[in-house]
Amino acid sequence: MNDDNNTCDRLRRLHSHLVREINMLRKSVDEEEREGVVNPVETITIIEGLQKALHTIHLELQKCPGNGEI
């Protein structure tokens, strides 16, 4: 049970970290587009990959006790 709690705690921290990183990258894309950089493909690709990882983490968190906290 303790291992499950540790795993869930790590997943929650990772979830929060990824949300912050995705938000920062989206802000960066918005700024680049305002500055005239057309379609910053690399950053968009990174965001998409992080969103997929975030989705997987979210699914795993559904199995954790107290999952309504995300």
C-alpha cells in the first residue's frame, strides 16, 4: 500500500509539473507567433508529446485514492 501511495504522490507531482511546462510552452508559442515566427513546429511537437504523457498520467491517477485532487 505504501508503494501505491508513493507512486500516486509521484504521479501527482509529475502531473502538476507537466501542466506548468505545457502552459509555459504554449505561452512561448503565442509570443513567437506575435513576433512573426510562423508555426514554431518543434515547440508544438513537444507540447503534443507532453499532452500525451499528461493524458497517460491522468489515466493512472484515476486508479489512485483521492484522485479528485487533480
